[in-house]
Amino acid sequence: MTSFSERVIRVLKRVPRGKVVTYGQVAAMAGNPRGARQVVRILNTHSEKERLPWQRVINREGKIALPRAGGFELQKKLLQVEGVRVSKEGGIDLTLYQWRPRRS
């Protein structure tokens, strides 16, 4: 596993329940602001093994990126269980739910 992958996994494991992050946000926090597509790949290959909170990662528009009947419904349900309000179209209010960790 590359060090970028390891950093992405560390970032993802820190996202608290009831909050969301964007793919690009995770990439930037892991040291590669242009690595959003790599974050998608890492989620696809490591979510189960690393027990990553994949449901908390959404696109830059504040929407669930997965297609209907391809994970959309499950992601929406998992987010709602955590208290995140998700619109019928999969939209999430980033002003309320986006995770913005404090800098130490």
C-alpha cells in the first residue's frame, strides 16, 4: 500500500458519525489535492478490509455519487441512521454536515 493510501485510510477513519467529507477533501487532507479519483479507488479496494466509513464520503456538490440500485439507497440509509438529513435526490447540506477537523 502506498503512503498516500495509508494517509487516506487514516483520514477516513477519523470522520465522525453524523458528518460527511468530499472525495477531494479527503485527498487534500491526505496530501494530494488532486487525488479525489484515487480516494474513490482506495474506498473501492479497502473499505471492507479496513472497515472504512465509506458512507460518509460524498461528491463535491454535496451529493451521494453512487447510482440508484448501485449503492445509493444503502449509503442514504446509513447516513440517515447517523442523523444526516439526505434529500430525495441524495443531497446533503455541507454547511451543516461537512466535517472540518480542527488543526492542532
